[in-house]
Amino acid sequence: MQHCTLVPCLKCCAFGNTSFVKGAICAFLEPPAVAVLIVHRLTTIPFSFTAHGHDIHKDRTMLWEKISAAAFAVTVSGYNISLMTKECPSGDDNKIDVIHCGVDTRLFKVPEKLD
């Protein structure tokens, strides 16, 4: 699935041509997810969003509406999933996945000697 940024989605809304847009992804819950939710409601373009932590802990306004409408949501920890699922109507919590930030040091090691 190809995704596009919010600006082309908004342009599609303005001109009524959404046939080439496959989906939209936005980073952070507020305000990008609100904007893409509006685009989704105007056009039915599927969307997803990431919720990193500061945005979940600061303001969870309309969180369940965003999760419910989204194709999927991603966050950075199991703890964040537990916060997010408390806000979800039943059945929508399976749309949330975890992608941890950082580097797995078991897979990527710093060389002992740098040239």
C-alpha cells in the first residue's frame, strides 16, 4: 500500500480527486491525527497514526474515535497500548501495534575499533 502525506490528501479533498490516494499516515496523535481523521471523514481515504507517548499522556481527546476510524495505530510501548486500549470501544484494541524506538544492540554492535 502506498501512502501519502497530509498535504496531498488535503489537496485531493479540495479538488475532489482521491482515486490515486491509497492511504495516509501521520505521526503523532495531536493535531496531525485530527487533521487526517477529518480528511478520512470527507473522503473515506484510509489512515493510520503513531502515538509516541508525550501525545498520549498529554491529551487523549477523541482517542477512541481516531483508533476506531483508523486502519491501524502504532505506539512505542506496551504501557502505551494499555493506556490506549482503556479508551477503546471493544474490538478496536486489536488495531494497535507496538514498534519500539531505538536500536537492538543484539543485532547492531559498535565495532571495537573505528577506522
